[in-house]
Amino acid sequence: MASYQVFFSGRVQGVGFRYSVKRIAAGYEVVGWVRNLPDGRVELHAGGGREEVDAFLAAIESSPLRHHVQSIERHPIPPLRERFGFVIER
């Protein structure tokens, strides 16, 4: 199992970034959430099997969203408590 906190910076708010990430998540067995931050970044927490989470994050990075991203910070975190689903937090 693996869980990560990921910060995306660049032009990642107001471009459908969170909704696109949620749509990508539907294709993977991951749990977690994505939200906008007041400083203009987007924060994501994702957990699941290591290969599944890595594939999910790679899919985000290789999607058309990559054109909006200037940098990505990825940090391992303790396992997520969510049992299922990936949501957009407000």
C-alpha cells in the first residue's frame, strides 16, 4: 500500500484540473481527494496499491493537464483512512 500528498503548481486553478483528476481517478483503484489551495496550487491525496497509485499519478502527469503544471511535489504520507472513492474537496 502507498499514499501520497502531491502539490501541483502552475496554472492549475480555473482550468478544470480537479475535475480532470477525478475523471482520471475513475480508471484506477485509488482513494483520496483533490482540492484547490488559497495559494493557487492544487493538493491531492491518493492511496491504494503502490503500482495502482503510481500509475494514477503517471496518468495525471502524462495527460493534457501537464500543460498547466509548472512543478509537482510528491511526499509519502501515512495510509489514508478513506475506504473507497476519490472526491473533489471544496
